Amino acid sequence: MTSGNSTGNRSAYYTLGILFLVSVLAATDRHVLSILVDDIRGDLGITDVQFSLLSGFAFSMCFALFGIPLARLVDQKSRPKILGLAVLVWSLATMLSGFARTFMHLLAARIFVGIGEAVEAPGGTSMVADLFARRNLSKALAVVSLGGLLGSAGALAGGGLILAWGGDTGNVSVPLLGELRAWQLVFILAGLPGLLIGPLLFFTVRDPERQRLMRDADGVPEKVSYGRVLRFIRDQRMTVICTAGGYICYAFAALGFNAWNPSYLIRTHQVSPGTVGVTLGSAQIIIALCTMAFNSWWIDRGLHAGRLDAPLRLSRAYAMIGLAGVLMLPFWWSQQSAFAGVFVVMFANTGILAISVAHARMLPNQIRAQYAATYMLAVQLTAGIFGPLVVASATQYVFADDAAVGKSIALVSGTAFVAAITLLGFARAPFRSTVALYDLPDQPSRQD
């Protein structure tokens, strides 16, 4: 990606490859729950609202309690070692989810998945931003984002295949483990690769030299506390309010849709869970490969042309497509048209990933992970909890019909998309000012 000695380049590419795999694992373990909704509901006897707590509340509480303290460690200590330990934690917790016998057992396991994954986005973004020059930053971040999309696709496709293997009984026979429910095997297999990737990250990846450091009057890098993050938020409040607010609304729409679109196809259009998982997973892979290449090219092209708000422009355009897509969900008359409508929204939801480029461009190094964790905390306490929960509540209490989940998605996600489009529009001017102020020059790096 950039010039430099071959050893440094190989190290950078190797690190990027490992972070790509970590992103795949995180997305797989996070999103595999959505394809298992009705199977787990039937076996554990839980409601839609309880299920939304598993997919939203568990993660959000972990970010609230652990996100910022862990991000402070990421900004100050060895990022590969912290992230490697986190991978082990969430992978083991995912495997333990497969042995849950009650709602509370599953909730406890998902909480530990959330604790581990609280490190993934801040740590990965911080390392990539230090490894690659700014002219290639969006491409490198796109690789990591691609991992997230492929992991989500793998969760759907792999989960769907295993559910189909279970057939009408939902049981599978596994050597050493005996007879298991298909959804239990999905959790076990989803967590298994992390037992290899975690130690690989911990022992073989070198922490990149930190770039774009804030320095004092003597040129010495500042040692910053969380108070410096709060001062940044205060000084750049219009940028933070509009940019973070816009992306939080975008996340609200996306998370509500992601949690319930398989159930929309299963309940409203009577598609089998196996077919839903394989079809959506395959579509997500194609969408990910196409959009990540285009998105990174478009953002880089805009930045080279001096459009500092290029990430926001792209996200806003995608949100408009997402709005049209979710509003049409209640009106599709066939399985084929319903799948096409879901594909449109899946495509549109890739626009939210431009937030990683926005953060890397606007934030100094010493506060990057802490600010990102603060943003993720806000996302989880709002969109993470209430995106899936409000959709479930609308289905259960407003429409009082399980098959009306498409109407619930249209109502909830549609409103959130409108708010996202509005706020991201207001964010563009203050965001450009913040980038110009804090876009500090890079220092030479042996790995870049």
C-alpha cells in the first residue's frame, strides 16, 4: 500500500490480515443470533422482547461498563495483546452460548461476548490508522470493514446450513458431544476459530508505531486522560453532535433491521430458516465485496479532491437508499420481491461503515480509541438496546401480530433513517472544520 522496506510492508499486511480475521470473528459471533431467533424461542420459551434483550441489552451494558476503561488501555498499552485476550474471551463465551439451558444462561454468555467485543472496533481502527498512510487509509479500513460484513454473512449462511442439516427435528449428532440442537452447534462452531486467532494476535503481531500524536510546546507527545476526550467533545460539539448523532440514528435503523429481517422473511413470507440464512449470507458476501471496493475508492477520490466530508456524503447517500428500502418492506407480495427488498437495505447499511474513516481523520492518536469507545457506548445505549427492542415492541404491542414484523421495521427504521439523513447533512460543514484543525501530520513509521 505504501513505500517502505519490505519487512515493514510485510508486517503491515500481516497485521491487516489478522485484523481482518478478527473483524470476521466479531461479526460472526455478534450476528449469528439473528438467524436462530425462532429455534431458540421455541426451546427456551422466550418472547420477542426477551430476545431483543439478548441481541441489544447484553452488548450495550458491556459497552457501558467496560468500553471506555478498555479503550483507555488501548490508547496507552499494547493493542495486539489487549485485543488478543479479548478475542479469546468473546470466542469462549460464544461457545458457552451453545450450552445455555435458560434465558438467563444465554444472557450471561452474551454479556461476556459483549465484554470482549468492546475492544474490537477501537483497537482495530487505532492500529490500522497507524499502519497506513492517509492516502490509503480508507482502503485499509475497508479491508477490516469487509471482514465484518463477511462475518455477518457467514453467520447467516453457516447458521442457515446447520439449521437445514437439523431438519424437522432440529437435532444433530456431533462426535464427542453427542446429540445437540442445531442452534447449539451453530454457537459452538462460531466461537471455535477464535481459540486460534486470539493467541496468534497476542504472540505474533507487533504494536504499530503510533502516528498523529498531540504534542506539547516542546514537541513531546502529550499524556492525556479521559478529560482530554471530554474537552475535544466540548470544543468540537457541533461536529460531535451532528456526526455522532447522525451515525447513531443510522445504527438505530440498521440494528433494528438486522435483528429482525430474517424473522420478516420467515414469518411474513413463510421462507424456511435454512433458506433465509444461506440466501442472505450469500447476498451479504456479494454486497460486501462490491461495496467495500467502491466505497474506499469513492472516499479516497473525494479526499484527494479536497472534499474532507467525503465519508459523510457517502453515508448520507446510502441512508437515503435505506429509507426507500425499509418503507417498501410491508408491500412486497412474493418471496422473491421480499428478498430483493431486503437486499436493498443490506446494501444501504454498508454506508454506516464510513464512520471508521471519519474517526481516523478527525481524531488525534491519544484519544482515538477512547473517543471511539465513547461513541460506541452512545450507540449501544441507544441503538443497541432500543433498535431491536422498539421493533419487537411495535410487533408485539402496536400491531399485535408476529407476521407484521415488516411493518415494524418500516416504522422504526424508516424514522431513524430520516433522522440520520438530516443530522449528517448538518454535520458536513463543522466536520470539515474539525478535520482541518486536528488533521495532524504523520510521523515516519517503520511499518508504513
